[in-house]
Amino acid sequence: MIERRGQWLRGVLDLCVLGLLRERESYGYQLAQSLDAAGIGPIQGGTLYPVLLRLERGGLITARWREGTGGPARKYYRITESGRAALSRGGHDWQGFATSVTAIVTGGVDG
């Protein structure tokens, strides 16, 4: 079967990042590790950082540099109130969509 993970990921990576930032601020590498640990799979920086930039430009997250303890400074990201609203709307939309797809692929819908 065709590898669909990348296609699916493009549609929900923004929501996943916002969801991870809902509870605490984080930096890029830490977000990538959290996504992988959650079962999303490895996310390369070339995929993640454009998402972070798009979210920042859209006002859904903010970013600030913070000095590291014994290492280089890191750019930490934090969700905004607009980001929380977008996550709530997007999460609701995703749940409805995923429920519909699940019903179709498991034979729960008459066609």
C-alpha cells in the first residue's frame, strides 16, 4: 500500500504542535521528540520548523529565545489565546472527520 503517513501528517501537524504547546512551552527539538513519542513518528526539522514559522506568523504561537544551561540559546514556543481557539475548533473538526473515515474503512457506513 502507498505510504499515507506523510499525507495525513500534512493535514494535522499544526494541530498536533498546538496540542503539545497547550500545556507548556517547548523548543523545536523537544517538540519533535514529543511527536515521535506520541506515535506520530519522526519529524524532521525541515518539516517542523516551517510549521512553527507559519503558526507564529499566524499569531497562533509566540516565540522567544532563552539561554540554555550549558548549551546554546533555544527558541521556545508558546501557544497564544488565538492558538487555543484554533486548536479547539480544529480538534473538533478533526474528531468529526476521523470518526467519519473510521466508519467508512471499518464498514460502519452503508454506501
